[in-house]
Amino acid sequence: MEWINTRAGQMQKSPIRKLFDRASGMRDVIHLEMGEPDLPTPAGAVEAADRAARDGKTHYTANNGIPSLRRAIAASPFANGLSYDPETEVIVTVGAINALALALMCTIEPGEGILVQDPVWLDYFELAKFVGGEVRHIRTVPEEGFRVSAERVRQALTPNSRVLMLNTPGNPTGVVLSRPELEEIARVAVEHDLLVVCDEVYRTLIYDGVPSASIAECPGMKERTLVVNSVSKAFAMTGWRVGFAMGPAKLIAKMTQLQEYLNACVATPCQYAAQWAVEHFEAADAMREIYDARRKVMVAGLNSIPGIRCAMPAGAFYAFADVRAFGMETRILCERILEEARVVCTPGSCFGSCGEGFIRFSYANSIENIEEAIRRLRTFAARLPHAEF
């Protein structure tokens, strides 16, 4: 008998993981494919978890997280200067992905529309499909810097659209949407009664003084926006699996009930580690400075390779490079780069059809490794014919 249901059967393994697994059996490989900080978790966070465990804080917590962590989140820059009740409007989840999944499971009826920007983190598409939503791509183009606009959101709307998923700063593009852009999108959300699920996990990684904004700050939006974040990228704590969401009390309450049945709660010592991090934002600031230096080396290096063009990303830790000049499907190009140059990178098509022709390179790696990867890529590219820009 076949035990796997249709939705699970249709799920695909992440192309990023496929490349990672393929590279795992190779020697002398430089990994630029994963959104995985190479920096260590701050010692203070580790010590907080150790202290909690030694003090016997190893049992269940409230389903929505320990009160002190929820209070810290509500009082932190993650709250975007807005007032959230830590008792009713904040939930601690098993990473940001858990918050996104809980939100969709609590809001989407089968067949209802979920608007997803393209290109974007590929998990959005799989989650939306798994909950039975009708995925509508908000198509963006390189000529406009892959920016999501109100007009492009309108083009993706259908009569059954219910949820708009946004990611700013963006993965894979590094695009940071401005306050005016978000206000225009907000007007569309209000007009069409959309819930906005805004993934802000790269909010601490914005460079060059680019203004930071959240759609939740726009008029009429706090009550219809779920802000999702985590300590994973900001504090190099991906393996601790602590995310959180802030939003309407009714939605947070339902997410909390569902979390009881799925996870019970986030691992208790990890919550205390996250509390230390949220209360010590200077650690995130220090990491941003490191990524900023790497960003400049990565983009300058990519632009020095004939056939590659790369805009300077305003946020996150990815460079989204234009490789259309090589006239090759990016999936195939990335496979060849792995085999011939021993560099792992991610085809833009993984992030939606609008990403085809681009490759994502993560600069969450050392400058030494980035420089070596650029040397290998330059040697590899010299063997390929390419169109002139």
C-alpha cells in the first residue's frame, strides 16, 4: 500500500540541498550555496543556554515561548518600533520557517490564493503548495532590480487571493524595499483585504545606510501583518532553531494552539540563548560589519570576470549575479562550476522562473575562501564563450 499522500508526494528536494549533497563527496570544495553563517554563535548566547540547562531549565515551556524572551522580542529592534503585547501578540517558534508554516496552516483554505514574490526563497513555494494554496507568482525583472511593486502585486491578484508573502531584505536578490514602495503595496493589501506575512530574517543585514522599513509600520498594516524573524542569520544561530512572529492576537493564538500539537515548544535552553542575543544587538552589528567587507570583495570579484555582472546587494548576504551572457541554463552552469571549479553556488531558477539567468553566491564565508572561489570562477569562465554586454 502507498502511505504517502498526494501533497507530500509532490514535494521536491531542495535543489540547494541536492548540490550540497553532491559536493559532500568531493574534495577541496568551496561552499557559496548555503544561507549558513560561518561565524560562531556569540559566547554570551552559548553561556546563557549552558547556564539555563545547569539550572534545570530543561522542561516544557509555554507553547508560545518563555515570557522573558517574548518580552525581549517585543522591546527589541525586531519589533520595528511598534507596540506588541508579549502575552498575546508574540510567539516563539522552531525557526522562522516554522512561523511561516504555522501562519499558512492557520489561514489558508484549500484553493485560496497565496501571492509570492519571484525570485524568492524556494521554501515559500513548497509551503504554499503543501497547505493547499494556489500559488501566484509576483513576477519581478532584473531591469527593475527585482523590486516588488504595488503594480506587480496587482497583476498577480485573483478574486481568491488571501495572503501576500514578502521578503525584505530579499533572498536571493539582496533587495531592500523602501518605505514608499511598502506603503504602495500596503494600500493594495488593505484594498483587497490581504494578510501580509513579512519575512524579515535579514533585517539586521542592511548596508550603506540604506533606510530600513517594515510594511507593518505602514498605515492600517499592523493589524493585518505577521512579521516573521529569527536569531538564525542575525546572530549566527541557525542550528539553535529559534524564530518568532509578531502579529494580530487572534492569529498568534491559533498559531500557538497549532504549535502545541506540532512542536509543543522550542527547546528551553535555546530560548534562553535567544533571549541573550535579542538583548545584545551589538553582536548582530559586529557581524554585519564582517559581512559588509565580504560583500564588497565578492561583488568586485564577480564583476572582474568576463561574462558576469553583479549589482551590489543592499541587504542579506547573497550576491545575485547575472550570467545570461553565457547562454546556458543556470542549473547546468552551476553543475559545471561544481565539477570543474569545485565551487558550489545556487542556480537562480531555484528561486522561481524569474531567477533564471542568475546565480546566487553566498558571502557568508571567509574573504580567503571568497577570493579563492573568484580565482577558480575566473579560470572556469575563461573557457566558456560569452556574449558581450
